[in-house]
Amino acid sequence: MYFVRKTFEFSAAHRLRLDYPSQCTNLHGHNWKVTVECRARELNANGMVVDFTEIKRSVLGALDHKVLNDVLDFNPTAENIARWIVENVPCCFRAEVEESLGNWAAYERDDDTAEI
């Protein structure tokens, strides 16, 4: 099994929909730190699991400098964003999302569907 990991940042704003009072229901922004992990049993024709540029483009193209509530159809918590990344980045099986120092969430696919 081959593995690659890509870490990068993006800037975006969001407001959370919560069933309790919180300042996080107000629009606010973060410099999100993301770690994406991908895997494959075999390398592609270019000798890669997936190109690092494609990993970054898959996330930044959709989320960077956006109001996440406007582009995602779910409550944009760090947990939900991590799952969105796994579902939208080729070969991705795990993503970690840190919205501020020390506050992070991860999602890991628990099957083999992220393999090529």
C-alpha cells in the first residue's frame, strides 16, 4: 500500500448552527490547517497515489476565501469539513482539520473505497 500526506492552510469564514447559545453562531473566520492522507494499492500512470497539487486544488478550489455556509450544504463544523474532504479528494481516506490552535477534528474512512 502506498500513502501520501499533504498539509496546507486555507482561509474561510463560517457560522455554526447550534442548538445552544454560542458566539460561534456569528459569522467568523479561521485560517484552517488541513492534513489530507491518501492511499493506493497501485500507483497511477505517473507513479503517484495522487498528485499533491490535485489534493490542494480539490480543497482550495471549493473552500479557500469563501463563506463556508454559502458553498457547503451542511453545518460547517471541523468534523463535517474533515468528512467532506475525505469524500471529495481522490484516494483520500483520512483528513484532519484544525480551525484554531489546539482545536481540531478528524474523519477517517473505515473501508477500502479510498483505494485505486
